[in-house]
Amino acid sequence: MDRILLGTFQRDITRHYELAQEHHVGLELQVYGYDTDLLDSGEWRSLLNQHKALLRDFEGDLAIHGAFIDMSPASPDKRIVAVTRDRFMLNLDIAAELGARVAVFHTLFLPQVYRPVIGKRGYLSDWTDGQIRFWSSMVAYAAERNVIIALENMWEPEPDIVGNVLETVNSPYLGACLDVGHFYLFSDYLPLERWINRISHRLVHCHLNNHRGSFDEHLPLDFPGGVIDYKRDVLPLLRALPTNPTMTLEMDEIEYLKSSLAYLGI
């Protein structure tokens, strides 16, 4: 059975909560990652208390999206890494207080500099080492809070980039988040099945939405003109996984969510 969550960027999650309750699905709260003013001002504490009160008796799966704007876990600048760590640790604290099982983070791989450098190790080698150091130090913090970190593909052109990090750190508290829309934008020269097979035993969470092939529009799964055929090309692969990952409908509009739930027969 599909473990579906509804994504929301909103501070006021009441409508998304009500829709989730109606359809017996979960929620992914993304405001704690996207709203940088919220984290800087300290308003996150009062908002978290509101969310905890609303979700007190919620029985669906819960996830959060962590900070990602200008974050850089593998930066060569130690001060940037320190800021990234502080943000991510706060996100893990928030996830634990909410009772969220998964916290989604981006690695911020930059394909524009993914190239060999003559006489040097190159960007990918240094980036991989930096990611391994960073996440190796974070998994204990996540384990203490019983939260699984899920690394989301964004601009990565192939799955070994994240897969090698996951294998080296090798922790049950570090897994993968497959963003299907990102795959079709930035990695579509590879078959989706190959990508999924590479991370299949570490794939704990997915983001589902559609787009028209040019940019990340977060459209409903059944959007006319969308380039992704979920029933034919995506869902059979995800449903065959041994990990039974949670799957967030990552689109904020209520009507988009309703349309996608109907498409899934929920």
C-alpha cells in the first residue's frame, strides 16, 4: 500500500491537515526549510508549538523538509559548513519534536563544476569527501532523535554521486529521497530504473509531482502536458522497492493535491 504524504510550504497547515485526515494520508511540512525568515527570527518556536498542537492526534506519516537555500554541506569554507550544520541540527530538533520520521535535505551538488581538473583531484572527489565528513558527523545527532536523514537528488546527473556517499557513511539514519521531477529535468539521459536500482536499499522517501519539461513546476501528477507518466513509468518501480518508501505529493495547491489523490485512487 502506498504511503502518501501531502506537501505544504505554508505556516498555516490547517487545510492540508484536514485534507490529509479526510484521505488518511500523511504530511510533509516544508516551511521549516523554505522560510528562512522563520528560522532567523525565532518565530519557528511558536509555529512549532501550533503545529504540535494540531498534529497531537495525527496518525499519518510525518516528514519535514530541511533548510537548503545557500546551504553547502561540503563547502571548502569551514564557516559555511558550520552554518549549514547549525541549520540542519535545528531542523532535526524540529523534526523530533513534531514526531517526524524523515527530514529531507539537499546535498547541493553543482554540476557546472563537475569536471576533472588537470593535476588536481577535482570537484567531485573533494565534494564527496566533504559530504562523507559532514553526514558522518550528523547521523549520530539524527539517531539520538530517531529521525532519518533523506538526501534528495536535485542537480545530480547520475545516482552514484549520492549513492557513494550513502554507502560510505552506511548508517540506517542516512537514506535517499528520490525527487522524480528533478530526475526528469536533470538526469533524464539515464533510465529511471537504473537510478532507482542504484539506491534501492537506501531509498526511504520520494517527492512526486509533474512538470512540462523545462523547470520544476510542482504540477499535479495528472497534469495535461506533463512529461511524467506516473502510472506507466514511475509507480510500478517504486511499489516494487523493498524499503516501502513514503511518497510526498510535493505541490502546495489544494486543488493540485486533490487531483493527484484522485489519480492515485485515494
